[in-house]
Amino acid sequence: MTRADPIRILLVEDEAMSRTFLTDLLSAGGYRVEAHSNAMSASKGFAAFHPTAIVTDIDLRDGPSGIDLVVALKKRSPGLRVVILSNYAISPDRRHAALADAAYLSKRDLDRPSVLLDTLKAVLTEAHPQPMDSHVAAGGLADLTLAQ
């Protein structure tokens, strides 16, 4: 990737209309977006896409949750930046250690598009992401299949 390449964002949202809205918003913000409707699809596309950050809904209906996905992907790429979207309040005692540096946004706040873009910018500038461990990234989906 060269300096001119946009930052890559992995977007995971099960609701088609929301996924389209978020993809358009992030693309307009200058990011390269790969969107998925579920955790399994996102996990499969992760290694080839090499995202710097993930924006994911918590409740992805069938299959692993957004939290399960983030925990598995952070094992593969510890420097991955994370923004979690939810309609629900998140209790700090439910956070996994891999989510300690994640930003949490209520979907209700997305009626102001700048909220997501500002949050993502803050998450991206907090620390420099670590490169993906190619040995671990080539691994299977065991972490996700166990979480179901």
C-alpha cells in the first residue's frame, strides 16, 4: 500500500439498508470499505483485504456476534482499530480484554454522520496499528466457529 492509498475499513452490518448507508458514508469520508453482512463472511475476507480498522454491529443475527468477530480478528491482528455499533447499552463488565481500546457508538447517534467519521478518526490516531501476523492471519475460523 502506498501513502496515497485510502485507509481500509472492514464494515460488518447485517441490515442491508444500514450497511449501504455506512458504506457510502465511509467511502465519502475517504476510506476504502469492504462490507459484509455477517461475521463468517467478514472473517473469510479479512486476510485478503488487510483492514486497518473494523466497524461492526454487535448483533449480527445468526452466527457469531460482532464482539466474537472482533475478539477473533484481534488475535490475528492485534493492532486492528475497532468501532462497535449497537442499539443497546454496553456494560463495561461484559467487555473482553481485546475490546479495551474499542470505541462504542449508539446507532441512534448515526443520524449525525460526522459522529462516526470523527470517532473513526480518533480511533485511528490513538496508536499506530501493528502489522498483521501473516502466520496467524492464514489460520482457520476456529475462533469464530467455537463462539457460535
